[in-house]
Amino acid sequence: MYVRLTNQGLSLLGENLSQEAGLNHLMQQLKNQGTLVRHTGSGLRITVGTPQENQRTIERIKHLFDPEEINTNSL
């Protein structure tokens, strides 16, 4: 799986984040949850093996971009 952030995605992660800062933030959050992630320069390379791992990773990413979760975590 390869991930890049849109301007909307960056704004959900924080105020005035650069692409680099947003990717680093996302990478660190996913690594903290046990996801294998590599920063490739212009995006993130996420390694998944099974359909269950893929679904778990998608849920983790969705959770990171949930505005209610972001507001709760920033308090």
C-alpha cells in the first residue's frame, strides 16, 4: 500500500503541516500501532500480508483521520 496526503488530509492532521511533517506524523502513529511503514520520500510504503492485516491497517488510517478522534487526542 502506498500513501500520500492531500491538502485536506494534511489539514485534518494539524494546522499548516507540510507534506513531509504530515507523512512523518502519520508514519509515527502507524508504527506506534505496530504497522510496518517506510517513508519513501514522497509517500509512505505500508507493508501488509494478509487480507486481515490490510483491513486492520485501513481501519488504523481511518481512525487517525477521524475528526472526533483528532479533537479528542489534541486536548
